[in-house]
Amino acid sequence: MKKSRSSLAFLLVFMLAVALASLVACGGSQETKQKDTLSVNSEPAEVEAEESEEPEDPDVTLRTDPFWVMVVGDDRREGTVGKHGQYADGKGRSDTLMLVRVDPKNYKLTLVTVPRDTQAWYEDQKCKINETYHKGGIDALKKAVKELTGVEADYYLITTFVSFQNLVDDMGGLTIDVPIDEGMTDVVTGDWVEFSAGENQTLNGKEALVYARERHAYEAYNGNLQEAFRQTNDRYILKTMIMQILSGTPDEVGTAVEALYKNFETDWDVKEIVGYAKKFCAHRDKIEILAGTGPYDGDIDPEIDLWLAYRDEDTWARVIAHVNEGGDPTDIVPIMSVW
């Protein structure tokens, strides 16, 4: 029987760090031990001293109603040592897939993982939802996500392996808590990379990529749901990266977004991203980030001999309805974590 491959976990980190971390690029933060809820709150004195009127660009009209962004981690092997076998065609799968609800009025961001193994269909053939992207590109993936979740994303963001490593190294590393010992071959260079469990470790680009992709190390906790542990780590990495970018000023936000914009494929105009970033910065004391996942339990499907996450549209409807009401997705679907 076949098992799904190591995921492109890191990619959601890069895409959201570009498009969303910029939204909170000038505030302080607090994080719970659950690591799936983050409130960004500056000290009152700092807010009073630093908060300014929202910057305005006469060429950009920003919406105030909530909207959705679909973040795609494309596992194509361009620029890596792994361009062979199933990757020889140059096409990738959406091995990281998230829906992000942006609420500009209440300064809230909610991240919801769509497990890559979720059962879907492409041209009447059963498959993993990440395969719809491989077969039909972004339009097929958007259609599959809407059919599953009911959400039609307003924008999409796509990136690849190499960009993430470069981003982490450009940041001077990513300082995180590592829950267990991990080791894996770096797909970009082919080097073996390993590190031990411990708090406040600064990982370079290769190490951060391994941490974000690794799932087999979690087999001892629940082998069938190792992918769900990886998803929890991904959300933690994202929020940690956001916090490391929280030292900028509103003026620096626009420059940073424009510099990073070339690293991803998107239908979201850079001027709009910059506009939302500055708007959130002007209200940094109100920013809140919630994160969770859709249904991830599953089993080997006898028809295609692959492990699939059950297609639970009823639970997905509850998750999305709760998020649209401002709720925490973990209220509906508990997370897998060893923290």
C-alpha cells in the first residue's frame, strides 16, 4: 500500500509571511502554548506614541469586508536536486494548501489548513486534493477547494522550495522551539540536515525547510496522522516568522512587500497588499491571528490504494461558518500537537 509523500509544508510559511506577516509588521505579540492562536498587542504607551493615521494611496481602494486568500505550496523541483521521477514533468502538487480569511475591519487573520490528502476528484477520478493542482493547475484547485469548503478564494498566492530557504537566510534565520529530534535530506541541496529538540533554536534556511517538511518523525505519536502534526508545526512556523518581522515601521512595510513580491505567483496586486499592510500597521494593537485546520482523519482508500483524509463536507461547513462569525477553527476541529 502506498503512503503520501513528505509535504511541501514550508511553503505556506513563505506565502503568508509575505502577504500576511507584512500586515502585522509593526507591533508586539503574545502567543499561547497551543501555538494556534496569536494576539498581537503593543503596550498602550507604544501605541499612543507610534500609531498614526492610516496611510492612503489614491490609486488603491481597499475593501472593508472580509475576504479569502488561498495559499499554495507548489512542490515542483525547479532549482533543486530532486527533479526526477514523478517530478520530471516540471509540474508540482499543492502540498501546502491554506485558506486565509482577512478581516480588515476587525484586524483579524484566520488561517485554515486544507489537508493535502483530502479526498477530491479530477475529471471524475478520485484523488488527493493536491493532485487536482498537478493535473489542472490553479483553476482546478480553486474549483476543488470551493466544492469541499464552500469558499471561493478572492486571491491566490503560490511559491516553491528555493524561495523559502532564501527568505529564512535573508532574515538571519528563524528562531523557534523544536519539540522533537528531527533529520531529513534537504531537497534543494541534497545535504543531510538534522537538529535536536530544544527551545529558542535559530535555524537556517535548510534547517527550517527540514523542520517544516518533516512528518515521519511524528509516527511515534500517531503514525496515521503524522501529516496533521506537520500542519500544526507549519502554523507555528508561520506565526513565529510573522513575529520576527514585527520590528518594522509602516514605511518599511511597503518596501518589504515590493521586494518579496517577485518571489511568488499571484493574482493579488502588490499595491493592494501594501495598502492592507499599512492599514493593519496603523492599528497594530488590535491585530489578532487565529489558526486551525479542516478535517484530517482518514484511512487507506481501497479504490486507489492511497491514504486519504475523509471528505467531510458537513464539518467543513461548520468550520467555515464559525470562522466567518469570527470564531477559532480549533473550536470545531482539534489540532494534533506534541507541545
